[in-house]
Amino acid sequence: MTVLIGLSAALLATGCAAPATESEALRLSKQYFTDNNAAAAQNPQAQQAFFRRTQHPDFADRICDLGATTVELDPALSTLRPDPGFAPEGIRPRGEIWVVGVEVTTRTAGSGTGHQIGSQHLVLLDGRMYGFAPCPRG
């Protein structure tokens, strides 16, 4: 018990948060995907607002406008795992990095325009789950 208290005190003193439990990451990931899909079901503007709200703060200036397109994400939550080496554009985001397999469906004006399997990175930071808004590759 004394060791745990000492470790917690040391983590707090250094400004580090204790690692999230897998159940916490799973719960917050489920909520992230539920909220994403609810926004996509509303309209592109609602989803764009969701992306702005949930974009990782270290990448806040990297949000693309998807126009009339929405992105539905169906995660395979059993694949959720830590991915501490993830560093988009060579920048490692602050927080605990997780990756999960997803099925992605894009729609424009309500019609399906794309469907693929991929992965989604999420980052747990300060008790919130953040993502990275999708940007079309040209």
C-alpha cells in the first residue's frame, strides 16, 4: 500500500498521469465512436463540429473540411490496444495512444461513396478521448 501511495505521489509530482486502465480506454473509445456516428447521422455540419471538439489539441490546426461528406466508423473494439509509437507527421501526441480496427463508410448527400477497413488512433488525455479528423488524400 505504501508503495502504491508513493508511486501515485511521484507521478503527480512529475506531472504524469497514471496509465489508463484498459476498461477506461474501452469505455471512452465506445463513447467517441457513438458520438461520431450520431453526429454523422445528423449532417455534415454536426460531424464537422464533432471533429473540431474531439481533435487532439496538439493537432488542432489540422482539421479538414469534408464538405457534404460524413464518415461513419464501426470499431472492432476487441482490437483496441496501446500504440505508444504512433507519431503522425513525426509528432508524438501527448497522452496515452490507442489504436483500434474500424470499418469506415463515407456518405455524400446520404449516398454511400466509400467503404473500407482501416485503423483509428485515439488518445486519452486529461480524462478525454481525442482523435484525428480525417483528411482526404489527393
